[in-house]
Amino acid sequence: MNDIAKTSAAEGMAKDGERKCALPFLRAAAGRKGVVLIAVLWCCAIVMWAGLQISAQTRLLGEDELHSINQTHALYLAIGGCYEALARMEQTSPLQSDLPPDQNWQPDGKPRVVVYNTGIAVVIMESDDGKINVNSADTAQLARVLKKAGADAKTSGAIASRITDFVHSQNPSQLQGQANTDLGQSLNHKTGFNGPLTSLDQLLLVPGITQQLFYGYKRGMEQWTRESRIFENIAIPAIDSLFSQLTTQSGNANQQQGSMSLQGTQGPQGAPDRQGTAFTQNSWTAGGTYRILSFGKSAMGPPSVGIWLTVRLQGGGDAPYQILSRQVL
């Protein structure tokens, strides 16, 4: 019995020894499995992160491409609207004054909506001769225009003085008045002002004239979408913006107080009528200068694109009109 007990005790001690010897190995194996598991999880996280990044980049690229396609489409719609307007120049005014605008293409500032299968073109035609010529207007006249566009009294006076100093300066190295006081001689070389403006958007180079003052897109979109959703997402300049009040083509330098008001007749579906000056011509006149604005809006969504044409009506002949300027807005 003692021998059996000794043998059992010896076997137990041997098994304990084996377990003690195997314990570090098992621990090492478990540690290696934990490291492998962590590595696998880390690799999965990296793969998921890379997939998300690629997905986001692909989506952004797709949105950029869609934006570009919509923009190009809107541009062609706007070009189509320009051709519609040019084809209808010299159209006689109908005897029925209550005809809808799309059947009466006169330069009255009312919007004409041309519907295509893939979108619309909104076309506005008005006389440029009824606007103030920035090159011949004096400081007081320009200050009134700037006030209507949203500038305060002090700012409008300073900017108006600055504009007249630039426009009337025949020597770019000898600025006078407000331009010289505020800006110095170097800025005139940078902006390229040297005499009368050749394009109205050169006003944006004058310090103090912002996009909001010049185009007034926010106010314009509110004015046009107030009554009709057809003009939604179309960036039409505001009626009281510098763009809508001024010109560089006509010889007019006067404007009645209170003109360019939203009060008066309405366009289609309640949209405001852009006419309002005392000089607005509501019919085509040979020798007159006209502004054509055409805005394309794709059925696939924004953005809209506008084209601005300044046209002189020749009246008959092989060339019934002359395009003085063209620009994409």
C-alpha cells in the first residue's frame, strides 16, 4: 500500500510539473492569439476607413461632375433664350395689350419664360437708354444710385466720388480727389482705370463696391421668387442693384427720383416688372440700345447660368442688330 501511495504521489507531482512547464507556453500562445486578433481588427478598421474615404471622394467627384453637367446644360438653355430674343427684335407691339408676355416680345423689362424639354430659359429685354451712364454721371447722381442699391449716405458719397475720380482721370499716375486720398497712385495701375469704363463690371474693381451692391443677387432672388417659384434658384440681379441702374453704352445721365421701384405693373405670375424709369422704351426703336438677359435653368437642378447681351438695333438690312458686348453672369 505504501508503494502504491508513493507511486500515486510521484505521478501527481509529475503531472503538476508538466502543467507548470506547459503554463508559460499556453500563456505565450494566448498572447500571440491576442496580438493576432488585435492586428486583424486594426487591419479591418483601416480597410473600412479607406473604403469610407474612397466612397466620400467618389461621391464628391460625382457631385462635381453633376454640377458641371448642369452648369453646361443651363448655359446652352441661356444661349437658346438669347437666340429667341434676337429673333424677335423689331417685333411690332400687338394691338391687344393684355396678351401674355411670351406672345409679346417687347423690351419692357418683363420676364419671358421659354420652356424646353430639359429646362427653361427666362429672358428679360429692356432699353439700355433708360439707364444712367456711369461715364457721364456726376458724383451726386452716382450717390443716389448707390443709396438705392443699399449703401448708406456716407459710404455712397465716398464711393461715388471715387468712381468719378477714376473714370474722369485721363492720366493714371495723377489721381485726384477721393481716389487719390483713399487709394494712392499704385492702385490705379493695378485696376487699369484710365478714362471711361468700357464694361460695367469694371465697377467691381472700385474698392467699396461689393457683389451685393453691384448685383444684389440675394434681394433679386427674393424679389423674383416672392410670387412665383418658377424663378427659384435663378440668380437674377436685383431691380435696384448697380447692374440694373447703370450702363456704359447709352448717353443718358439723368434719372427721375423714385425710379427703379418695385411698384407698378407685374410680370408673369406676380413677378416684379423691371421697368420704372422715365426713359424706358417699351417698343423696339431703330438706333436704340437694348439689354438682353437670358437665364438658363436645367430640369436636373442648379446652378442657373445667365448671359448678358448689349445690342444696338440697326433696323433692317443684312445686319438688323449689332452685339456690343456679351458676358456670362
